[in-house]
Amino acid sequence: IAAILWGPLNAPPARDHNNKILWVSRLPPASGGDLEIQAQRMAGTRRVGAPVSRRVTGGPGPSIINLPAPGCWRMTLRWWGRTDRLDLQYAAR
């Protein structure tokens, strides 16, 4: 999966724009369903704080994903029977 960002990601969200992410799967849709996101803030290889969950209705596509704190967030994504992982940086506002 790829995350196309529409501007910088901020935590908390910026006042003048949302944390817009377009999720794109290289594989065609399978049986539908939502994109489930488990996000864990990381400091190097160490987990920081509790994980958070987000959901994108209908699977990969446009979304607004706000997270509770700035930092590097490791995201585990599950959709249509597939799983992938990527890291996204959220800056302090």
C-alpha cells in the first residue's frame, strides 16, 4: 500500500488543513471491507505509549487520519485480506 500525503501531517491537526492521506493499493479490490489501521508511536525501535486504531470505510482511498501526538507512527494496515506496514511522521503543530 502507498500513502500519498496532501501536505504535512500534524499532531494536533493544523487549523488551516486536515491530515489528508490517499491510500492506494497496488492490487485490485478483492471482497470489499474497510481499511483497518493500527498505529503505534515509535522512538527508534522502542514503542512509545499505547497504540491507536483508525478505520477508513470502504478500504483504501481518501481519508483524514489524525493521531494524538507528534512523532514517527508505525502503521499496520489491513484491508481485503491483505496486510502491510509503513511509517509516517507527524510533526508538532
